[in-house]
Amino acid sequence: MLQMLIVASLVTWCAFYALWTLLPAAAKRKIATRLLERRLPEFVARVLRPHASATAGCGCDGCDRSPKAATPVTGGTPITFHPRRRH
């Protein structure tokens, strides 16, 4: 009986972990925000806080809006594409 209880708890934990890992960032953010509204142990809240304040899932920090990104690349050799012959 004890073995069944241990196996059932491990399988449940692994399923929860896999689901949480595969969830999109928006779903994690929503779930974490809702859970943090409740009274939770500190170690659980500490794990959920980064997910509640996470931004977009791409991890972009605005690198496309930097002044360096706005300057065109000069010099170098132009790239030429040569189509393949079809048989």
C-alpha cells in the first residue's frame, strides 16, 4: 500500500511538472497571479513570483529598438543567389 502511494504521488508530481514546463508563458502568468492571491507557503510563493511578473515568452529585451540596431550594415560583399537548374 505504501509503495502504491509513493508511486501515485511521484506520477502526479511528474505530470504536474511536465504540464507546467510545457505551458505557454501567458498561461503560466495567469495561473501564477491567481495562485499568489491566495495564502501560500513562502517557498511556493517564491517559485511563483517570477512567473507572475514574466513578460513575453520570446525573451526579447528590446534589442531591436536600440540605436545600434537602427544603423545599417555597410561594407562587405553583396550576397548573390544562383537558382538551381531543374532536371
